[in-house]
Amino acid sequence: MQTSRCIGAAATVALMLLAGGCATYDARIPESLPPHVDLADTPFHPQQQHHCGPAALTTVLEASGATPEYDAVAERVYVPDLEGSLQVEMMAGARSFDRIPFRVPGELSAVLAEVEAGHPVLILQNLRVRSFPAWHYAVVVGYDREDETILMRSGTERMQETSVSKWMRQWDWAGRWAIVVLEPGELPAQPDRTAVFRALADFDQNANPASRLAAWAGAAEHWPDTALVHMGLGNAHYELGRHEAAVEDFREALNHEPEHWPARLNLAQVLLELHRYCEGARALQAATMPFDHPLVEAHGKLSIELADACSPVEDPLKM
């Protein structure tokens, strides 16, 4: 995992001339996109020394509608001993401000599609060479096909124009890492199901249930036939105290994937808490769990509890 130390652009000029090799990149701005995009309203935070990480993250957080204090962002993502910020901390930092970081595929077209959709893209660059890297975070806010340039908020420059070929080289040498930071409920311009679900699962770990509900609701609009999104909705509804809604969510998950045992156990548990014991017992009995399933112990305990509660209480006068 790279640590960005955010060196100044002027310091890299001579070193860039030493970059050997004849690597080529597909540095053409797709004809399918508008010829020019400039997200001019994107905020700008001139970086302090080694603070390109906090500056770039604050930029995209504000662009998403969040209102973070710069110092609070820096406290979360800047590592003094490393004099920089790690990508994993940048993503965790976004989540701590109730925003979801989504990885963008490592293609120029994917980055520019996000920009065209109105999403500034936070990227990592290598401003030197592979063997002597200098990591730097910046925010892509536009492009111009005619001039063949990428527009960025970078360092102390509110509008940095970089040739597409140079930009691709610097991004490629940093592993083509890029993210968009979005409000719960929003999805990237070209959402990949696996990547989105991974991002939402990470967001679930510490987010409040209302934000989690919004996030999974956005995914459900895009993938309504996927059990996992209804599982996410059910868990969020449950934590919000909306047990009846959770029951419907878990049932919908099972409609799409009957062998989704976490959803089936959750459904039975909520029905138990709603005192619908026999209904919960029937929900568990509707499928047979494999004996070696990792949830078999939880299944057994819940089955016994529901069966006992469902059984009619004997009248002591008839004994």
C-alpha cells in the first residue's frame, strides 16, 4: 500500500526526464463522452506540506455534500510518521464522514465517465519514476478532448491542466488507483455489482442504520433481484426498530435465494421477537441446512427455542 508524501510538481521535472522505457498508454478521450467537462464548482483546498491526502479527501467529501472540518479529515488520514496518507485510511476516512468510497476501474474511460456524471475522482499519482516513486493525491474535475488535457485540483493549483499521456503515465505508475466518494444511496456512473457490494459491506461495519438503509436502497434499485441487497435492507430496518419491514426484506431475500441461510435465520429471529413463534418455526423448516454449515449451531438453538414457544402450554388442571 503506497503512502503519498505529496512532493511539489516542480521537484519532479528533472526526474521525469530520467524515466526510461517506451511504455504506451491508451490516452484517448472517448468520443462517446462530451468534448469538454469542467466541474467548476468542485471545492479547492490548497495542500499543506505532505497533506495532499487530507486536501484531496476534503475536496471530494465537500463535493458530495458533506461538511467536514479540514483538521478532522487530516486527523483521520494523515500519518505523521509516514509523512503521508495510505489508501486504506483515505477510504476509511471517507466512511467516517458518512460517505461511501467506491473504487473506479483502472481505465481512463471509467475515470472520465465518473467526471461526466458529476463525480470528482480522487486519484493517486506517481510523480517520479517506478524505481524512485513520489506518491501524490489529486482530484480529477474535468477534461478537454481538443486540448487532450485532464483538469485537476492538485497541490496548490486550483486548476492544473495535464496532458492525457502524462497523466496516464503518472496514474499507471501508481497502480491506477482511483475512487469516487458518494452520499449513501448514490452509485458510481458505471456500477460493478461485486465492487459496489464490497463497498457497501465495508460501509455497513460502522455506519448508522439510516445511512445503511439509504445505501442498500440505492443498490436495490439497480439490482432488485439480488438477495444480498434485501439482506442489507432487512438488517438496517431491524436496527431502526422496523421489525415488520425487516421481515418483508428477509422474505424477499429468500424469494431470490432460498438457500441464503443468514437471511432465513434472521427472518426466524425477528419472527421470534414479534412472538410469531410458529411462523418462525415454519420459516426454518422450509429448507434443510447442511450438517456442516457454519451456522448449524445457531440454527439448532433457534429451532429449539421456536419449537418450544410454538408448542401449546399444557393445562396443569388436566395433569
